[in-house]
Amino acid sequence: MTIKPSCQLVLKCVDPQHLECIVTDPLVLAMKTDAPSGPTTLSLDYFDTSDHRLYLNQITYELRQTDVSTIVRVIDRCKKHSLGECLQEWETGSQQAQPQLEAFLPSPLGARLLEIAGSEALQPIIRARGLRTYMELSAPSGSTVMLYADRGLLTSEDQSENIAEICLDLVSGTVEDLWNVGSIIAGRYPLIIETSTLYQRGTTLAGLESSRKKRSYPKVNPKKTLGREIQRILSFCFDEIIKAQKGLLTQPQDSEAVHQLRVKIRQLRSFLYFIKPLLPIDGYEKLQHDLSEWAKIFSNLREIDSMLETWQDLADSYPSLIDNSSELKRILQTERQPQLELLLAPTPEMIGTQVLLNTWNWLQHSILPDNPEFKIPAAAYIKLRLKKVLKRFNKSVQATDFNDSSSLHALRIRSKKLRYVLALLEQVLNKDQLTILASLKELQLNLGQVCDGPRNLTIMEELRAKYGGEDFAYEAGLFIGFETCKSGMLLNEIKEYKVR
């Protein structure tokens, strides 16, 4: 029996056809070692007691059959707290395809296994069947990584889902190298980080995960170390982005899906700004640049969606002025279609997983472990940093020229940044800070409509020159008048804003 940390990175294919491309890609083959490789059967079974006691105690019993052997693993999932963190596992070979606990009793987990399962026979609750292609890779810095390309079906009782993913398993070396290999592949193919293992997805199919509620924001504990709390918040931000990526791929026609991905990227960028004093400036600037460029890919689509929302607002406010067959709406939807078609066949740049992997890797393995400031209580840094950030924001409000569009835009950016930071730290805010958080949402929305106005008018003029027509000219005039009037009223409200 062997004991080792289980460090994996799973990348789900947006297009299952890319699996074959990945295992024959020249960059991947350049890392391939002389170790045995090739196709084999994917046959995984996860066992538990009839009342799921192993699951309830966060233990996984996995039996994996290949063409030549049977491997049994027991995994302790109790100590995993964040994205990319390693688990502890025990592995042994087996001569039979039936679960046996005896081999694991000498392990540190043995006493718990005996107490939890007792003498009850384990039964299969989740199955994965299909084809697996495997090869051993040597990462650029020398670590050894196993690559598994899996395609098949995951089932539990009468529920199932397709499998089409790359699993990278660290054999020896550093987790940093593991993520670097993932980054290389994600830079060439549209992939999504899969934060749930096959086992976890199987328990969802079995209905075991449905009752668990996830928090809107992480609960920050100011008494814990700053490093621990930053890890938890960063992990939350990354999970939110991955969730938004999946939402966009599931419903690309939904304007809210595009908006949410941009919001979640901005949320991460805002928190990076909050911990900026702790980060090397060169690496920090690159992270912010890469994340910003990713979000900009969706700017044109978001502009059109914003204009459609404004037009709908106008139609709801003044229904007698607008015909049901709106020419302006038709033209905006026509302009949106090419952007939508890009989402239906996304590029690696649009998916952005390489940016995510590089960002997380840099933060986790180049910064956090080496900085003694991360060992102080979280409250010490949060309190001081919030005081400085709020003071700076207050000065920016007072210095804003409300008749200058660039000055208003700068205030808009600062208000977004502050709002997202305060929302992430809501658990540790005092009453005044909570009041500021509540007021920032309205300020941000008002600034958004005012700042978007000039750009929307420019787009409207471009569309009028491109399409022409009396119906469009009439509706464009309504749009411009409505937006100009509304911006004027909102600007008066913005001028009254004060930071406490």
C-alpha cells in the first residue's frame, strides 16, 4: 500500500472532439516521456455503505480497473479547503474487483474506516465507463504529470452525464508545474476547470449534494491568519468565475450570462487591488492586464445588450410611442448575432481558462507561501487597508468633475472596485461600512447609465449611418432623447452622493 498526496487538475472540454486533438498535439507530445502510454478502458466504481456513511464522513472508496490491473484507492476529503489543494490518499493493488477494507486498516485512516463502515459490505453507488487515453508527461521544470483523456458516461442509479475531460495527475514534483501543464493545453483548446471530481459529480447525480447550500460570499474570520482568509476569498472568486463560464456556455443567448462573467472577473480584480500592497508590482500589473483583456473580449456584446435593455426600459415607460415591430430592436439584435455566433464556438481566449490558471498559479505558488505578512491576524490588515481605501474613495468623490465624462468614468471604476471588495468582506464590516456598501450599488448603477450614454449615442449614430430608414431614425431619436433626459436626472442624484 502506498500513501501520497492526490493533486489533480481536471479540464473539461467545451467540444468533446478536442480530446483526440489534445493527445496528438505537438506541444503535448513534446512533453511525453518514454513510459507506457495509449488507450485503455475507463472503468471506475465508487463504493459506499447502503446509507452512504463514507460519503457523510468525507471518505471516497474508488476501485479502478484497467486492461491489466485493478487499483483501489481510499481518499480522505476532510482537509481540502480551496481550489488546487492536495488531498491525502492510500492506494493498493487488488486481485479482485470487489471492495475490501482490510488492506487499508494499517493506514492512519484504518480506525476511522472500521468505525464508519464496520463489517457491512460496500456496494457500488457511482460508475464511470468509457475510453481513457493515458500518457506520462515531463513538465518544463521537470515534474512528472500523468495525463488522462477520458470520454464516456458517468452514472448513478437512473441518472447520467457525459464525460469529456483531461485529468492531470501530479506524480512527482510541484503543483506549480501541474498547473503550468494545464495552462499550456488551455491556451490551445477551449477548456473549463472542473472543480468537482467524477465522484463529486456522481454524488450530485445520486441526489446527495442537492441539500447543501453554498454561501453567497465567504464568511471571513478576522481572527484567523490573513493568508488563510485570503486563500478562501480567492478560491471563492475563482469558483464564481468558473460557474459564470459554465453559465455562459450553457446559455450563450442570455445577456445576463455575459454580464455575470464580466462581473465575476471584475470581482476578482477588485480583491487583487485590495491585497495589492502584499503583491510584487510587476506580477500584479500583469495579472490585472490579462484579466482586463479577457473581459474586454465581451465588451461589444455587452454594449449591445445594454442598449437593448435601455430600449426595453423606454418601451415599458412609454408603450404608446413604440410599435411592437421595433426597427431599432431588430437592428440591435442583428448586430448581436455575429457576437453570439462566436460564443457558440468559443476560442480559448474567450473561455479564458489559461488566464485563470496562470493567475491562480502565480498567487498560490509564487506569493502566498513566502510572505510573512500573511501570518498576521486577518483583522489587522483588513481594518487598516479598508480605512485607506475608503479615505481614498472619499477624496475621489470630492474631486470628481461631474461635467467631465472621463472624471465620471474614473469614479465609476472606483465605485465598482470598492463595492466588490466590501461585498466580499461584508462579514467583518462595521455599521458605517455596511451603509456605504448599500449605497454603492445605486451609485454604481447610476454612474453606469450616465457613463454609457455617450458611447451608446456614438453607436446609435454609426447604426443610423449604416442602416438608415425613417422608422429607425424615429426610434433612434426617441432613444437619444430618453437616454439624454435620464442621464441628466441621474447625474443630479450622483452629485448628492456622500461617503460617510
